[in-house]
Amino acid sequence: MFYVAGGIRYEVEIQDQEGPTPRFAAGATLAVQRIRGAGVSDAVAKAVASSKALRSRVGALSPVAIIKPVKAPRAAAALPTTRASAAYLTQTLIVEGARSADLAVAQEEGALIVEEGLDGKVLLGADSAQHVFALVELLTARGVGAVAPNFVRRMVRPQAAPIQRAWALAKIRVAQAWKITRGAADVRIAILDEGVDTGHVALKDAVVAERDFIGDNGASAMPDGDDAHGTACAGIAVSRDDVYRGVAPRCSLIAARIGIGDGAGGWVFDDFSTAEAVDWSWREGAAVLSNSWGGGPPSDLISRALGRARTQGRHGLGAVVVIAAGNDQAPIDFPGSLAGYVTIGASNSRDERKTRTSSDGERWWGSNYGPTLHVVAPGVFIRTTDISGARGYEVGHYTDAFNGTSAATPHVAGAAALMISANPSITASAVRDLLAKSAKRLAGQTGWTQELGWGRLDVAAAVQAAARAKRRGTRKNARKKRGKNATQTKRTSGRRAPRARVRESARKSPRR
């Protein structure tokens, strides 16, 4: 049994064993372990059972399985064991770009059409995990655009940090950027997360669109219980509170709920919902997509949706896709491991890369590293919005202790939104380039590194660079226009003056 992602074939074995879950490694042989017992397994099962969408995609809970490497490639052999993220197999698969004949053949082999999504995505149901992979093999052989198991993923939030003084916005020079722009209302930031308190006093006026892709809330992205992660991310990007101000307070907010809390410190989401939310967000006009989630095996269905956002968003200029690197102090999680996006690590108030031994004292997590890391941004002791009232991280409307690369990511999303506000015609690739060129190199850094990327986010420098690019473009267009006008004038001045037409009555009579 196998599936293909990013051109790599992943061999899969179904085993019935328990034990710690090593990190997923590209090119590894995978084992599928049935969930059983208490603890995390019960938490995931409870989260799945609480979601109508997930219940329809998982079927019976007994086939749900955890994905783990059995025989990792040599390069991945040293990866640490972690429970920060996990992936579970369901009785469903996703196909994209299938023809009617492909779907008909799959149905002849016992597949059921569960749901049809945006951009040609179709969710198919199967009888078992083995049946899922039989259908994957069948459709892969038929050359469909993409086909993969529909994984359910679990991501663990970092432990809360002790309260410290505010530092992040001053460090990345947001106030200086605001001298150019505080954002434009037509520049929309999409937060794809476990829900956003869209009624929050500091967020409600920014909200222009919201939708629940994982729960039963329909056109509302409100979170359940204490699921405050998305609300905190949204506040970092766009909060309009005078004290807990976001990076881009005059930009607008799109809230897409893709995850549901499991009651055990994590949240659960599936690939179909996530890919749907990505496609919906850029089609709703998101200029920036902020993704503080990740982990588990790669999926072409998510990759292709992110690719459409990056290339087709903003009427072809491209939406800026910002992705958290992960918090395991290990190689970057999927989808941050995809090349060409804005993958974000975390730094602290002393401009150190966040590690388990950095001076901030948070020993329980460290920022991930790898070849796709773009920049780092503040990720410890972050002040932001919390779910209103008694729910969430703290009692009240705000928290002073948000952390993780989840916190770093919306700082960069807000910066990208300010850049687009300052230069509406800038492309997503140009934003990515300028974020790198304007980043502050940290101690001992002379160029790009896999631990620091291009350096620490400098919002003022990035926005100034975007504004300069706009002025250069304006001057270039003006020169082109002047040159065109001069050419036309030269051509006109070189012509002979047209002869005046003489009225017939004024002509002399012809000589006889």
C-alpha cells in the first residue's frame, strides 16, 4: 500500500502495535497503528465525535490509525521522538482533478462520494483503511491530478508562558511602519485556525468573512470551549485595541475555523477541511493567509490548495502564504517544509533564536529549523487577544503569555498586509523577497541559515521597501509614458503639413 506526495512514494504498512510516535520523515516507510487505550487516543476520539464533519469522514473510530515511520531514511534517523503532532488514518480519501470516468471507476470499486469541494476536490468514502489505499492506487494509476488518504491531524499547543512585559512590537519596529500605513481595509488577512472569537471587542470591526469548516457552526468561526489559539493569532495580526494592538490594525480579517480542541492540550483537523478553507480564503479575497498549524505526513491536496492561493490569489498577484515552522526544535513540519512559502521561526526579546536553552527560560519548546525557513519573529511572552470573558487562556479579554511559532507567524502576516497596503500592486513573490532583504541579521549572522532564515522580521524596513518599490514603479511608468509621448511628438513633427482644401466655389476656372 502506498500514496504519493510531492513526487515521493510513501510505502504504508498496517501494524497492530503501540509505543511512542517518532517524527514523520519524508521518504519513510509508514506504519498504521490502531488507536486504543486512554489518554491522547480518547481525546482524539472525543474531538472527532464532537464534529459532524469529522464523523462523516472518519466512519467507525476503530479504523482511525496513527501514522509513524517504520524504517526512516538515513538522513532522518536522528530525528527526535515527539508527541507534538500526529496523523491518523480515516476511511476517506481525497481526489482532485478526477474526470467523471475516474469517479465512476472508483464507485464501481466500492467508493462513495461523501462531499464535493472547491477546485475539483472530491472526498470519497471507503470500507476500511486497506480499501482507502486500494482506491489511492487505482486513481494514481489513472493519472488524476492528486489523490491521497484524508488524514486527521493532531497539533499540540505550547505550554503557556509566564507573564512578562510587552516587547514584540517595539522590537520589530511596528510604530515606525505605521508612519507609512496602519493598513488598508481592502487588504484581508485570513486566520486559519481552531476558530476566532469574531465578537471580540478588538476584532469584530475587522471581520469581513468567517466560516466553520470542521464543526457545526456554519457561517460562524466561533471556537468551542477554551480553544483560544486562533483568537490569539488574529489579535497579533489585526487587533484594534489601543493597548493590545495588532501589527496591521486597519486591515480586515477573514476567520476560517479548521480545527477543534480535543480537551487534552491539542486540536484536531483533517486534510479535506483544511484544503477547502485555504481555497475559500483566497477566493474570499485574502491577501495574506496566516497558518499557525502543521505536522504529520505531507499531502498533495493541501499543497495544491496553498499553491493556488500563492499564484491565483489577489487576481493573479498572489496571496502571501505564511506558515509556522513548528515548536519541536526539530526539522520543520509540513506544510512549512514546502519550498517557496514564507515559513516562520520564533525569536525572543534578546534577538535569539528560540530554543530550549535560550535566555527566555521557556525550556519546554524550541523553534524548528530547515531549508525552507524564511525569517524569525517574536514568539515568546506575546500580548494579544483572548476569548472574551472566562474562557480561553485567562479570565478577561486578553492574554500576556501567548507563545510558539504560532505567535511568530501572524506577526509576519501582519507585516505582509502592511506591505500590500503600502503597495497594492506588489506581488506575493516580491513581498517574500523584501521580507528576506529587510530582515535584521542577528548576532554572528552573515547570510541565510537554517536556524534563523534571513534574520529577524523588521516591519518598518519591510514596509519602507514595499513603498520604495511602488515609487520606483511609478517613476518607471512615468518615464515610459514620457518616452511614448516624445516618440509620438517626433513622428508628428516630421510629417508634412497637410495641404489646405480649397472650396470648389473658390477655384479658378480652368484655362481654355
